[in-house]
Amino acid sequence: MTNRQSRIFAVAATAISALVFLILTVDSHRQFPELTHSQNITPEVTHGKDVWHKYNCINCHTLFGEGAYYAPDLTKITQHRGEAYLTAYMKNPSNFYDEQKHRRLMPTQDLSDKEIHDLIQFLDWVANVDNQGWPPRPILVTGGMVAGSAEGGADPPGAKPVDEGDDPMAKGERLFRTASPACNSCHSTSPGADMAGPTMAGVVGRAQEILDSGDYQGNAADAEGYIRESIVTPSAHLVPGAMYSAEGTSFMPSGYGDSLAEEEVDQLVAYLMTLK
Ligand code: HEC
Ligand code: HEC
């Protein structure tokens, strides 16, 4: 190639790349309203975003992976935690930590009820933006006493499901990670590792103790019934502690009775019944 030819080649290649880039950029912008559900951007959502900036949440957290890496990404937080939990958490994060065990703390920021409500609307809007598969695995926030105890998330995309055969216990173990929201985003199975919900290690023995204690408020007759009731109607009996419930309502999502098939509840119970 002569000098002149290579110059023409370089200019043409640059021009074509720039054109392709421009077309892709325009195309992305064309899709934004649909991917972000822009019709759901209410004044509350906009105000929630202002609150997010006013209190510099981004100095510690990320959204869509952007921000600071001190505290977890909150892009999908409203899919892992209910509104009751998030409201109580933002009112007083210190209820959710044990200063001796937990070193990474979230500051209490004196948010008003309105600010908290709108922040949650904003975070819920964020959670519903179509990120085209990002993050590839759920980012689990520990939210509790022991960090780093979440045992894996849903299967990565494209993974071949393991054939559990007809074993309800193995199916239940899998559902524990894949139900929506995933049980293991709040419950660990390691002894002592209480996250946003109590650990499931020893749940069978604990259930029996609660039934025998005289403080039990629900309708179950045995440990199996207690576990089933905890999944389907979490507020029937509350595990004591300000990080687990407020005003008689459990922070555990109340929708599993509807979203899980009866058979799936049976499988979860079968699995949890092995955690003596
Ligand atoms: C100084 C750093 C810091 C700032 C500022 C901060 N956070 Fe946090 N946040 C944390 C830490 C640390 C955690 C705990 C993570 C863990 O449990 O591992 C956390 C946890 C959370 C959680 C998850 C709770 C759970 O258990 O699921 C939410 C929601 C949250 N923060 C929202 C906010 C919002 C909204 C703001 C702004 C109003 C904010 N944070 C500002 C450090 C911060
Ligand atoms: C958003 C967090 C969260 C999620 C998700 C969640 N739980 Fe819970 N769970 C809790 C909290 C908080 C409690 C304690 C308060 C109460 O008694 O309801 C609890 C209590 C329980 C208990 C009673 C434990 C005991 O020691 O008495 C069982 C059993 C249970 N959950 C099972 C499940 C299963 C199975 C799933 C998934 C299908 C699940 N949870 C999903 C937060 C959660």
C-alpha cells in the first residue's frame, strides 16, 4: 500500500466506525423509553431520585453498577426486600446490625416518612428497568448480623438444570435459591448467620421450642406445620426482634402462598425439615 492508500484506508475505516457507533447510539436512545418504562416515572419517583442524591447514597452504594463500592449494589433491592422491611431499615438502620459482629454499618440519616416512601418508589422503578440480563447473577445483600454467608444465587444463565429426579427435598433445596424473591437472599443455612431473616440452621428444633413455649400465636400443631405456616402466612407468629418485624407484620414477603404452587411449598417444607 502506498502512503496515500493507507491514509484513505485509515480515514474511511474511522468514518465507517464513527457511523456505526452513531447508529447504535441513536438506536439505544430510541429504545430507552421502552427499556426504562418511562411511563412509570411519576413525580414520586423523581423526588425519590432527588432524595437519593441529597443524602449521597451513591457515596457508598451503586445503582446499575455505578457509584461507590463500599456498600452493596441496590439495583434490584426492591425485588429482594419488601416495602415494610425497607421502610423500617431506612428509618433506623442500626436496628439491623450488631455493632460487635458487624463492622460495615449504614449511617442513620433522619429521612422523613415522605422521603423514605419516595426513595422506595425510585428504587422500585430502578429495579424494573430492563437491563438486558444484568446483573447475570443476583447481587445478594446480607442485611444483618453476619456478612458473607449467602450461599450462591440462582443458576447462571444457560446453565443446565440438575435433574433432581422426584426427590422433593432436592427440589426444595433448589427452590430455596430460585424462588422469587429467593429465600437465601434473607436466610442462610449456617448456624448463627442471621441475615435479614433468622438462619434456617436448626429451624426444626427451634420450631418445636416455640410450639412448646406457650408464647406461640399461630395455628400449627407440629414443627412441619410451623414451617409451612411461616412460608405461607409469615405474620401468623413472629420471631422476636426489631430487625424481623414491625407492628405485628413480618418483613418476610407475604406473597409466597400465592406465587408458589402447593407442591412447591411442600418441597420447601421437606427441605427445611432436614435442617434439624
Ligand atoms: C456511609 C456509607 C453509606 C451511605 C451514605 C448509605 N449507605 Fe446504605 N448501606 C451501607 C452499608 C454498609 C450497608 C450494609 C450492607 C450489608 O449488610 O452488607 C447498607 C445497606 C443498605 C440497604 C440494604 C439493606 C438490607 O439489609 O437489605 C439499603 C436499602 C440501603 N443501604 C439504602 C441506602 C440509601 C437509600 C441511602 C441514602 C439515603 C444509603 N443507603 C446511604 C452504607 C451506606
Ligand atoms: C425479605 C426477606 C425474606 C425472604 C425473601 C424470606 N424470608 Fe423467611 N423470614 C424473614 C423474616 C424477617 C423472618 C422472621 C420474622 C417472622 O417470624 O416472620 C422469617 C421467618 C421465616 C421462617 C421461620 C423461622 C423461625 O426461626 O421461626 C421460615 C421457616 C422462613 N422464614 C422460611 C422462608 C422461605 C422458605 C423463604 C422463601 C420461599 C423465605 N423465608 C423468604 C425474611 C425473609
